[in-house]
Amino acid sequence: MGAPVSAPPTQRGDSVRRMARSARTTPGRLGIIASALVVLSVLTGFVAALALQTKQDTISGLAEHREPLSAAAQQIYRSLSDADATAASAFLSGGSEPVELRERYEVDLAQAGAALVKAASDVEGIPDAEKQVDTLGQQLPVYTGLVETARANNRFGLPIGSAYLREASTLMRTKLLPAAQELYRIDVGRLTDEQDDAASFPWLTVALTVILLGALIATQVYLTRRTNRLINVGLLVSTVAVGIGLIWGVAAGWVSAVAVGNARDEGSQQVDVLVQARIVALKCRADETLTLVARGEGGAEYEKEWQVLAPTISGKGDGDKDLLVKARDAATDSAVSGEVRSAIDNAQAWQEAHRKMRELDDGGQYDQAVAMAIGDDDTGAAKAFNRLDENLSSAIQKGREKFVESTSSAENALIGLVPGVAVLALIAAGGALVGIRQRLREYR
């Protein structure tokens, strides 16, 4: 086959000159204007629909995907920390551990495993998150093996059992819990980033829409001056369609952004404070029981950490340092506020029980101190801690429900907007084309 034949330079030059001459005539200008308006209408509709669909997908993903994953990361920490504290409590019970403590420990491990599987489903491509998941997956079997060894030795009354339990707890505190906490931090950061995206203002879409609206108005002014006709029906319909799209989009976007903001302020941010408080409470509970397990062999270090952490969940400090005060002050929902206030009461009762427990242990009454730590007495440390944990768990769940409710409102505000904007863009393009074509016929 021969090479394609291109137009001679003289022919191309003639075409350019004809187009230039046409552009100097009114029909030529109108043709160019019509083409520009159609292209701008279609482009604006495409960009707007794409941006709105992306925003809808982001908002939908917040409730269906991102928030549950951050909750799973939080559950990993909670379950592992509670398992550590429960193992220590069971150890304090002596050779024959209570069935309920054994069951609680096993449930904690099962919940941690299930949450880890869920969290691991969305870490691909995020090296730091993958590292934390790998650490948890590799070290958790090591931890459970150490606990079982400690339990077996304790059952036979061998003192080395406490050493194995302390080694297991050290592994939990130095590798497992830091990995779980870092994974939670990463997931919360991703949640916050997606919330920011969902609430962001669509500058490009609005800019294109305003430019299109201005171009339509300018075209009508131009035609009025050229033809002395006040109204061009086609262009008027086009302008109205673009105006409706702009008002609808801005209003729906504003309502959606407000709802996303509420989901963040009254949902995820509040939950994050409550989760931090729960993490501190779990650390304190583990310190409390391990102090007794150690019996002087490093037990002072656990008690020292307890004394450092306890004021941050006392409900008596300021909102910058006391997490429960911060959660109470931030609570806007009465149900959440009620749970936080109950949590403060139970935290103070727990700290009072801890004070009495330490007095007993320091006074040589070890068995009575153990009973205060793990017994069923309503005034004991175990009952007070369990009530506190239940309060925090309930408040977290209510905060999550508020998040889902507000996020659903944000998603509902955008319902129908994508197809609506696409249809309005086509109406705008068709109206501009028809309106200018009517004027072009007058020149024939």
C-alpha cells in the first residue's frame, strides 16, 4: 500500500482562511459559540457527575468499610489487653482457675483473631500496616504458648509459672499491644482522611458550572444586541437547567458536608477519645493484677505505671489530660453522656478499690489483696473495672451508631444528584444548540 496522501499546503491554507473569514461573520461566530457551549455543557456535566459519584462512593465506604475496619483494629487491642489481664487474674486464683476466667480468656483470643483477619483484609499497599499485622500474626501464638506453660506450672504449684506469665505479659506489652495500637492509629488516620475528602468543596465542578452559566448569559446578551430579541427560549432553558444544577449541587453538597462533619465530631472523634480511655483502663487493669503476680519481683514497675496512667481516667482532671473528662465535655448525645458519667463514677470506685488493695498488699495481707483484686465483691476492683469497661463499651457503640446515622444522612443528601446533573447537562447542551440554530436559520 502507498503512503497516505496529505492535503497540499495551499489547500490547508485555503481551509484556514475560509474558517477565519467565516468567524468574522455573524453566522460563523454563532456556530463557534454553539459548539463551545455544547462542549462546555457536556464537559461540566461529566466532571460534575464524576466528582459527585466519587464523593458518594467515599461516603458509602465510610460506613460500610472504613469505620468497621478501625473498629476491628480497636477490638484487637481491647481483646488482647483483656486477655492479658484475665490470664493474670486466673493465675492469681491458684492452681484450679475459675471456669469463667478461662472462658473469658478464650473468647478474647477468638475475638482478637477474628478482628485481625478483618483488619488484615485492607492493609495491602500500606507497608506500616502490613508490618503491624505480621507482628500480631507471628507473636500471638508465642504469647498463648507462654501463657499455657505458665498455667501448667501454676497448676502444679511451681513458682516458675509466674516467670512464664511475666514473660508472656512482657511480650504482650512490648510487641503485641504496640502493634495493635499502631494499626488502630493508621486506620483512624485513613478514616479521617476519607472524611476530609467526603466533606471537601468541589471547586473544579463549581468553577466550570459558573463559567458555563456566565457563557450562557453572555451569549444571550450578545444575541439580544444582534437581533433585538429579548428572549431566546433555547438558551433560557439551558440557563435555567444549569442554574438548577448549581443550586441543587451546592445545597446537597452543603447538607452532606454538614452531616459528614457531625459524623466526625459526634461519632468518630468522640469514639476515638473513648477508645483511648478504654486502652488506658485495660493497661491499668493488667498492671494491677501483674503487680500481685510478681509479688515483689518487678511488681513495683507495674504499680508505677498504674500510678502514671490512672489520673488520665479519673474523671477529676482537666479535659486536656483526663480522657473521661474530655469525653464527657464532648458528648452531645444524652445516652453517650450518661454512659460517660457512669464510667467516671466507676473509674473512681475502681481507683478507691485499688488504693485499699495496695494497702492490704503492702501491709502483708496478700490473700486479702488478691481477693480485693479478683473477687466478686461489688466494692472490689474486678467488679468496678468490669462496670467501667461496660460503660466505655456501651458509649463507644452509641458513638458508632451516631457515626453511621450521620454518614447515612450525608449519603442520602446526594441521592439522585448524579443522574440529575447528567440530565441537566444534556438539557443545557441541547438548549444552547437549539437556541442558536434558530438564529442561524434567519441568515439563510
